Amino acid sequence: MATSSQSSVEPSSNEVKDYICNACEDQNNAETSADFYCKQCERFYCGNCIDPHGKALAKHTTFGRVEIDKWPVSKKVVDFLHTCDVHKEHKIDQFCNLHKQLCCPQCVSDQH
């Protein structure tokens, strides 16, 4: 696992951002990659937005990317894990006791 906040992907490329700065998203709907996580706010911040946050909320505990193991799982990972492998447009939300497997509504309709 990389511990650097530097990206090897060029800014003009189709970079997949694992964590998005919530402050940038709130202000201008931009998808800026987050470099910090605030435990108390439960929000992510880029390098530009962490400074105002730190000045206003100095007692909050923030973690940089070098401590990414202390960050919660990203929304993109959660969404990926909840998506059915067979029916990509459906979320897994049921468990089949007979087959002992997780499934989406379409799987239930088709196979269970």
C-alpha cells in the first residue's frame, strides 16, 4: 500500500479518485482528491481545505494519507461491494438461506 499523498497520475488523465474532498464538493461540486480525514467531522479535505478547517477547529484530530488505515472505507468501495456481480444495476440487499449467498432482487427473481 502506498503511503505517499503524491499521485503518479497526470491531472489531465482519467484518474479514479478514491476519496473526494467534501468541502470542495460542497462549495463548487468539484471532485478534488482528499488528502486528509477529520475524525470528529467525519469529512475528507484536500490540501487547500484542511488549513481553514484546522484554524477553525484546531482541536479536531485529522489524519493524512500516511495514516489512511485510520480513514473509513471510501464510498466508492462500499458502493462496489454492495453492487451485484451479475446485475450491475442492482444492489445486494438480501440473503438466500437455501443457497447461503447474498443476492440482489433480480437474482431472487431469477434463481432463488
